[in-house]
Amino acid sequence: MSPLSPNEPRSPDGMSDLSRRRFMQVMGASFALATASGCRWEGEEILPFAQRPTGRVPGTTRRFASALDLGGGTIASLLVTSYDGRPIKIEGNPLHPLDAGAASARAQAAILDLYDPDHSSGLVQRHEGADYPRTWKEFDPWFAARMEAARTRGGAGLAVLAAPSSSRTRAALQKRFAAAFPAARWVEWTPVARTNEVEGARLAYGRPLRTHLRIENARTLVCLDADPIGEHPAALANARAFARRRNPEAETMLRTWAVESTPTLSGAAADHRLALRAEQIQPLIQALEHRVKGILGGSSSGPLSPTGTSPAGGFLAEPRVAQLLESLARELAERRGESLVVAGPRQPGLVHAIVQRLNAVLGNTGRTLVLTEEPDDVPRDPAAALGELVRAMDAGEVTELVVLGGNPVYDAPADLDLRRALRKAPLSIHLGTTRDETARACTWHLPRAHELECFGDARSWDGTLCTIQPLIAPIYERRSEIELVAAMLGAKETARELVRAAVAPDIDDAGWNKVLHDGFVAGSALVPVDAAIMSFDVPAATARALEASVANGRLELVLAPDSKLYDGRGANNAWLQELPDALTQTTWGNAARFSPATARAFGIVDGTLVRLRANGRELVCAAIIVPGNADGSVTLHLGYGRAAAGLVGGLPGEGVESVGFDAYRLRGMNALDGALDLAVELAGGTHALARTTDPHVDDEIGKHGYEERIGELLREATLASWRADPELEAHAPHHPPLESLWEREEPAGARWGMAIDLNSCTGCNACVVACQAENNVPVVGREQVMRGREMHWIRIDRHFLGEEGLERVRFQPITCQHCESAPCEQVCPVAATVHSAEGLNDMIYNRCIGTRYCANNCPFKVRRFNFFNYHKAVERQGAEVQRMIFNPEVTIRARGVMEKCTFCVQRIQAAKIQAKNAGRALKDGEVVPACAQTCPTSAIVFGDLADPASRVSRMRAAPRAYEMLAELNIRPRTSYLARITNPAAEESAHGG
Amino acid sequence: MAGDAHGNAPATASRSWFRPSLVEGDQDFASVTRRVAGVVERPKPPRAWYIAITISGTLTLVLFSLVAYLIATGVGVWGNNAPAFWGWDIVNFVFWVGIAHAGTLISAILFLLRQHWRTSINRAAEAMTLFAVCCAGLYPAIHVGRIWLAYWLFPVPNQMSMWPNFRSPLLWDVFAVSTYATVSALFWYMGLVPDLATLRDRAVTPLKRFLYGFFALGWRGSSRHWHRFERAYLILAALATPLVLSVHSVVSFDFAVSLVPGWHTTIFPPYFVAGAIFSGFAMVVTIMVPARQLFGLKELVTVRHLENMNKVILATGSLVGLAYLTEFFIAWYGGNAYERFAFLNRALGPYSWAYWLMVFCNVVAPQFFWFKRVRTGLLPMVAVAILVNVGMWLERFVIVVISLTRDYLPTSWGHFTPTLVDVFTFAGTFGLFFTLFLLFCRFLPMVAIAEVKTVLPAAHPHAPQGAAGKEHAHA
């Protein structure tokens, strides 16, 4: 029997029943051991840096390429900055073909998880309701023996429940696992799978194929409940291509049409936007395909034909929809080979298949979209395999279950009682980063290494093989998934060897070093394939899909992964929790999204608690009104309401309220994407939503003031009107000539400035997290956000403009404008905010006494005040690991001082020093603030305004550039480039 | 005396050529001394005094505890937020500075204008000024984020070789308020010197004799003393007079110099001064009515005094009303959309209740003083005075909070909700104010004994000794 038989568990703390004599013995031994091997750098010789290792300069940062699997096929290729051996910032890998230096908010926030105090630091065995700390030394021999026993059984009774992975290493290990344990089960489950899209390819082409968007080749983009620039495995690359094609100065400009159930980033960026329930997309695409075929076949006019398979009537007959369909069909037919239709991940496979067929008919396939083989094994029915495993566990067929990552107890369909099934398994081992819901339901919890602590690999969307390399030895004794599977197999290779063998078996050491340096294997992208469309049946649209309905019991529920927490994995990440949702500006929680009309029908206001009944289950959650949401459709995002996320995301068992509402409780095995039988009733009471920069104004006077000024603050024009009036004079406020009392001296040297192109900004929030990581911006928590005390140095204002039903969504990133005649500087009584010679509006933290007058006088309200000591939690003893996250180049601000965007002055200085050491002048583009660095669409450009050739100078000189509130004579150094929309010609224009 | 006669022709020539006496009852020099010094010399104050000081003392302790909590925790214990980086802290500061205006106005300006009716109320009003300045000065000191560095506001030599920023209105504020506090304290103390000597001479215990004597600075009442005293008093009055006008003008610069819509208006200095006098007089009325009842000073602080103050309240209240109208006119006439919105938002936005309550309290309520019965009735005048105090607090709230919560970018608009700490800190400042005032009433002469004697009929050179005083006292 194993040495760790539960018959002899130790006391939980392992010490409490020690006698004094025994204690002295133990401690004596510990002290002796501590001097001998008291560090975690096992197997490495520690030598003083008497001779500096090559390439190492003390006090400078080093950068390493790595990668991160964000789930759902999204692989972030990273360049991680390390300071004195500790990773402090994640950026995108500039060499990578897809990410090209950008990183999403989620990818960048992952660095906070590395230092999360809830990140498991040791093994825990659970026995009869009590937890016992264990070590790997105890676990390893026992586990090896247990696996050996399983091997002799051929693996019978052994099961592995893993999250899907694109790792080749794991695939190789999985093969060896299957050989070693032929009778064992290997089940994969993830709550958000790409099932529909692959199913569509199966229908359309007869085999699973992966669709790669080539928006750069398109002139028309149609998003059908899809968000290719927001929720897509290649969202960063798509957004970059999208923004390039949206350049109004270029010859042609992309036109975007979006039909969606709830506003998304793509919908916000679209020129024409129509809100329809998700279930209405199918009749719409059928009608569109029919009409396009009709036009291509010669019938260039006439109403939508009711014949054939095309649905008609219902919402399709509404003038707004019919007009949109007609002009869209004409445009698609006209721009053959230059258009692109995309369906969203929660649309059924059939819609994806029709979209594939339509793209093929339009000649887009091979031009604006490219097909490759699907390298991942995407299951047709992901819940079925999990259901079968649960059945086997209930039947007692599983004696040993190993859960490799993921959190199935939390995110499994609600009709599978995995928790109960786990109790039936005598041994269940969970490898995970935190003691989450699954860890607490298993008999063992093993701490899983963060991606920055271990070797691994991942395949990015285009197929490029990315390597994951450790930047730091595991802070605690944590192991990766690869290491655990290798241990199950009794493999002797290290993770590094396994990865190299799987990713680049035929490469020499130099080549391997280059792979690690670059972060990926060059030229490993998937090869495009040709495929012919097969015929498939399209059932007639249901009558209910055609009707407008806000009737109870016939509402539509959409369950979507969250833009921040995704499937729940980000729940304990405070940066993500405090990041305002792009569309609702909500932090610290989710809420069911209702359209204004639907909300009125049920008497719902923001924050009303509603009871949602669907799939035979119910959930009480908060509601939020989202203009631009489809009537009769309710969207709720997954990932919230965690029962055991940690001190950030919720740990009700230990008195930490869980954040948000658990949408998984409405999810059934056959209804992963939502339900059509949703009933809503008021649950009584309200739940306060923590929203940040919400311009919602309930009163008439506020609305009036808002509408009166927004056109000046956020300038936009249609392409046609902009060409007629390139300076956008119509939007400029009238004011007397701006004069100064003083002669202005322009000192020699740089004049730093910024330009933000509103046409390129998609509202993705990446800059907000980049700034937070770079500048040690604290997190303040839900209550403080509700008091309006969030600390973000850059914020993205979101506006819903236009009348109800025709809402336009607009984003505007706002940070310190570094006014040359800064109102904040004049009023500070202690001269704590002053101008630098290079035009920066500097904030001197140790001079500031916190009168807050500067913030009152800031017309942009970008200044942030430390109302409390927001770093209290990391100042205490025992928070040494949490403190490792800080960027040493940026001061940690004390309580009672003001802070704000510095234009990343530390980066300016670093670049200047570098240039000076090299004895040359600074080049344009050498100084890149964190926000500009990570912007996937390069909407934020920074540089020297004194250099007329710099990019920022040219942008500032562009006709559509304007400075916000310049009429106050504050002379902002930040310019905005007006947003230019490209709607279809006036006679057919509609939908915004 | 002469000033009175010039300004106010005698209404009833048949009685006498000079106007009715400023004190009532059968008062002579000795009785005034007895009456006023008696308050201080009573072995025990009235029971109401004990009750009052228990309440106010408790509130003072609450104030000190909350200030300690604030210093230990951070400004976040208040409701201040973004965009309302200032909230009740500055509202209360301006409120108390406003209250602090009456004392010096009564002492200095009315002195220079020879308004002799001021004599029996100036002492208490000046004391109120000082105590209100204490409450006011507390807020700017504790509202800063790093209270322990608040002394950086002063131009003290330091190792950083840093001057404060002389362009900042907050710095002007520091000078204005501290100068005002200093001059008010000097003025008040100087006026006290002869009366302290009176108390010293009447003191029965050695300790009292020593303390009063110490602060009486060796006053013997010689002609030379009186001569220098009166010269110095006049000079200080002349110095204090511009301060009355300057201090609230400078406070108003905090707002007027900024570019927040609703703050950035040139009308603020006169409008603030009028408002300050308005609120200061209202506070004097609020306090003097119960105080004269409580300490038996009805004959020295007469209804006529109160009525005069009510007239000032009526005048300044109307001025404030005019300022409100002017603001709206300029907001419309100036053509600045942000400013126009700021004022429409005051009247019609989410805080419109505060605005209209303010208009009622500050503009409508004082109009009742057109009626003599309201002007001279104790209860009605106290009711109106309290309404004015509420209204003037609301005015500061309207200016500070409503303007800040909706400035330029709609996305940074917000709401302000005070916390309990805000509320109890404010209540605590009232505790401090009343505690100081009650202690003042108990230990110092509430009425300027020496000055009142000069307005007694007996002091008039033309008065038949004693008779005229009696006659007119009954008139």
C-alpha cells in the first residue's frame, strides 16, 4: 500500500502535536538542511557573479519570447520583460506573424496570476473533509507506484480529464499514454469550444477545416453575430488588418455590416449595424444568400423571392431589415471576391455552412478567407464525452481520475453532477493553478506551474508552433501539465527535452536556441487548402425565429464567454475584474444584458435583480440595459459567480463574496450556447453595478447637455462628408482667438505628443491593462469603483449615440492630454505638478500633499487620487511574492497623492539613455509608451512633435486631427483623429 | 453719537433731540458692569449651560475622533470621489468662513461707520468669528491627502529650496484666512483688555485675579491707556475692514480662477462677500437670541439690535438673490455652452432639489423681514436665520458639488454621496463651535462693558445725569 495511506494522515499543520523535545529535533534538522539546500533552485549550482554572465547587465531588463494559451484556440505569442530574474510585464511578440507585438488585455493580465497569493503553493490531500499539506517528495513515489499498478491493469479504471490543448508535446505524451494505458479513458472538456464553426466546415466541405480571415483583402465585411476583431482566436491580427483597411486617406475603405444580438467590438466598428436575435441570423443569412444568388443569376431587381428555400415575412419584411438585405446583397454581388461574410461562434453549424457557401459563391474563398486543415481535434459534442465520463464515475468504473487543468466542477453543464461523481472515485487528482471548485472536490490538489514558470508549446491560430519557456523557476513547487503526464508515464525526460522533441525534433542546438529566442518555429504555419462546397440540407426557418417577441418563455438567452474572464479562468485576476467591460463599462461582475425596449417591457432598470428561467433551470442575476441589444434577446456572460476562485474572484466559504453571477447554472448539455425558452421575472431588489465611465444620463437636462457637446468632443463624419469638408469645420466649436499673456518659449529638444486615431480604436481595452502593468496602477475593488475612485491612467470612454434601435457605439481612449498650458499646474499650491522642458506635464509624487485641486481643474478628469493606501495589501509581511510584480522604474504612489498618465516617462528616459550611450539622436518610434506598444491597431501613436517628419507630427497635421477642448486655450499635446465612417450611399443608407 | 444723529433724524422730536437709547432698563455704569460681569462671576452657570456643553463637548470629541480616523485611514473615508474631488470638506470650509464674516464686519466696518448699535453685540460676534475661523481652518488642513505635510502650504524655508506656487488660489487662501484669523483675534483681544481689567478688579479668587490680570496686560484705565487704546482700536478697525472684503473674495478665487463651468465666473468675489455677511449675520441672530435669554442680557442686547441685524440680512439676502439671477443671465448671454449647461443643470439637474431649497432659504425666506413683526419677533427671526444658515450651506454645496459632478466630458460625470464620516465631522464642527462659544460665555464678558457704557444715556455729555437715560429707556 502507499506510504500516504489516508489511514495515517498528519495533523493539518503538521506541527501542533509536537512535544518540545521533538520540535527541537525537527528544527535542528531543518536548520541544518536549510544551510545545505534551503533554496528552490534545485539542480543548479549557485555561484556569485564574480564574472558577469554574457549578456547580463545588472539593473537592466531582459526580454524573452514565450506564449500563452488563452483558451478557445487563442494563443498569445509573448515577449516577456524580466527584471532581476522576475517577470514584470507581458507584451506581444513583435516577430510573431499574427500578434506582431500586440497583446490582448487578457494575455497581459496573465502576469498578475503568476504572483497571485491564491496561486497554489503546495500539494493538498483531502481526506474525510480535512486538508493535509503534502510535498512532491511524498507524492512522487506514491504516485509512481499507483501508476505502475494502473499500468499492470492496462489502465483500466484510470481516467484523465483534460482541457483541450494545441500543444504538440502533450499530443505526443497523450499518444504514449494511450499506448501505456490502453484501457484508460482520456476525456477532454472545455466550456467554450469551437464546435459550431468546425461543424459548419464539416457540413460545407465534408471535413473539419479552419477558416482564416484575410480582412486586408476585403472591401466589405459582414459580421453575423460575429466579432472577428474582438472574440476570435486571431482577433489581434484581424483588428490590425481591419484598422488598416479603415484608413480614410487610402483609396478604398472597408465597409462593415454587423448584424448581432448584443453589441460587440465589431458591431461598434461597423458602418451599418442591425440588432437581431441570435436565432434570427439563420433566416437572415438564408434570405441574403437567396438574394445574392438571385442578383448574380440576373434578377437584379424585385422583392425578396419567397420561392425556394428562402424564408420570408416576419422581421425580414420590416422595411429596415429588407432595405439592409437588399443593399447588402447588391454590394456583395458587386464586390465579388472582395467581400467577407463571417458567422459568430454561437451560431449553429448550419449558419456557418451557409456562410461558407455564400463566400464560395461570391468568390471570396481563397481571397478574403483562406482554408486550412483543422489541426485541433474539435469534438462534435463536447458535453457528451464528459457526460459519459460522469456516468462511468457514477457507475464506479473510475478508480483513479486525473484532472489536468481546467475547472470542470465549475464549468460543466449544470445537468451533469460532476461533484457527486467525484465522490464516487476513490482517487481524484487535480492539477490546477488555484484551489478552485474542482480542486476542492478532488482528493488531491497539485499546484500547477504558471506558463512563465515552465516549458511548453502551443500552436497559434495560423498554425505557427510557439514555444513556452520559463522566465523564473517555479516560485513555489509547482509543476506543469506536461510534467505530470510525464510522471504518469514514468518518463525520464525533462519537460524541456519533451518540448524540443515534439516541436523541433530535427533542429540543432543553435536552431533550437533561435526558436526559443523567436518564440516560434518560423515557417510552421498551416498551408492553405482548396475544398469544394458540398450540398447540404437547409431546414426551413421556424416561425418563431421570424417573429418579433419579447414574450416571457419565448425570449432568447445567449451564453457567451466573457471578454475579460473568458470561461472563468480570469476570475481571480484583479486587473481583469477591475477592467471596465468595453460595452457596458461594468467592472467586478456581469449582468444580463437587455435591450431598452425589453427592459421596459419587464420593468427592468440597471441593476434590477431578475430571475432567468431556461433549460429547466433558473438563476437570479442583475440586469443591465444595453442600447443596441436585440429586443427579446438576453445575453449573460460566463465566468462569474465563482464558488472558489480566491480572494479576488470570490471564496464564499471564507467570507469573500463571489463576484458576479454564475451563468453556467443555466447551461445544459444540449444547450451550451443559450436557450430559446427564457422566461424573465423580477426577483425583487437590486444589485449595485460597479460601472466606470458611463455617460448614461437619466435626466432630460443631462441628456440635452450630453448631446449638445458630444459632437465636438468626439468628432466623426461619413466618408463622403469628410471628403467635402476635410477639416471637419462643421464640428469645430466657435471661440474667440486664443491668445497668451506671455511670449511662449519653445525650448530646444523634443516636444512629446500623442495622436489617437478614433478610426482605428476598437475599444479592446489592451492599452488599459498595458498601462496598469507598466505603471504599477493599483486595483481598488468594487466598492471603490462604485464611488468613482478607480485608478486607471488611461480609460476608454464608450458612447451610445443615436436614437433607440439605431444606436452607434463609439469609443474614445482618454488619458492625460499633457496640455501645454495645463490648468492643473496653475492651481497646485505646492508646485507638485509642473511642466518639463520637453512638454510633459509631470507629477511629482513626493511633493504632492493631495489638495486635489488639480483634478478638479482638469477638464478631462484623467487625474487619479489615492483616497486610501491602495497598496496596503502588498505592504504587509508575507506579500513578498505579490510585490515582485512591480515595475521598479515606476514609483509606487503613497496614500494621499495624485497620479496620472506620464506618457511613460520612464520609457522616454530609457530610450534617451540608450541613444545617448550609443552616441546618436533618438529616432522616431524609439519611444513607445505601454498603451501605444500594445495597441493591436496602432491607434495610439507617440513621438516628437518638434520633428515634423515624425509619425505623430504627421498625424497631428492631418486634416481630421483635432485637440479636444482646445477652445479652453489649454493647448493639449494629444490629438484625436476624427472617426470616418463609410456607410453605403445615401439612398440605401440606414442602420447607422 | 454724532454719526447716529446725522444718519437718523429723530422721529419723535417732542421727546428729545437724540434717538432712543441703545440699552433698555434702568441702566447706569455700575449696573452694566454688574449685569455683564455677573454672568462670569456666578458661582454656577444655568443648568441649560451644562446641558448645552455636554452635547457640544460630545460632538467635539466625535470631531476629534473622526479627524484621527481620517488621518489614520485616508481621505477616502469621506464621500469625495472622481469627479467630485472636493465635497463636504470644501463646502463646510466655505460655510464656516462665511459665518466668520459677521464679527469683524460688526466690529470694524460698523465701528468706522459710527454705527453705535454694534457695541452690545460686537464682542459675541467677534468671538463667533474666531470660533468659526477655527472650524473653517480645520477643513483645509485635514482635507489634504497627506495632512502631515500640510505645512508645505506655507512659505517656510526648506531643504528643497522650494517656494509654494504663488499662482495657486489655494495659496492665496492660506494667506487670506490666516491673516484674517490673526487680525480678528488681535482685534477681539484688544477690545477685551479693559473688560479683563474690570474682571480682574472684581475677582474674588487669587487664580482668577491672576489669570484675568495676566491677560489684562496691566490695564489701569488711565487717560493715557484709553487714548492709546482708542487709537489702536481705530487702526485695527481700519486694517480689518479690507480683510472682511478680501478674505471671502480670495476664497471665491478658489473657484473663479479655475476653469470648471459654474466656478469660472467673475461675479464670485462680491457675490461671496455678500453671501458671507448674510450668513454671518444669520448666525449671530441664531446664537444671540438664545444667549441673551439665557444670560439675562435682554436689556443690553435689545430687540432693536436684532432688528438692525435682520435689516442687514434682508439687504444682503436680496443681493445674493440678485447674484443668482445675474449668474443665469450671464450664462445665457455669454454664449458658452458648457457654462449655460452648468447653470441649467443646477436648476433642473439631479441636484435641483438643493438648488431650489437654496433659493427658498436665501432669497425667499429673508423677504419676510420686510414685515416688522417678523423682524422683531424672536421666534420668526430665529426661524428665518436658521433657514438662511441652511440655505448658505446649500449654496456652497450647489457651487462646489453640482459644478464638479458635471463638468466637461460627460463620461466623467458622477454623483456625490456623503458618508457618515462626512456628516458627523460636520456635526462635530458645530460641537467645536458651540463648545468654544459656551466657554467664552462662561469665562469672558459677552458684552463689551466699556463700550456699552459709552452709549449709555448717562455717557452723553448733554444728558441730564440719570434722568434722560431713564426717560429714553422707557420710550
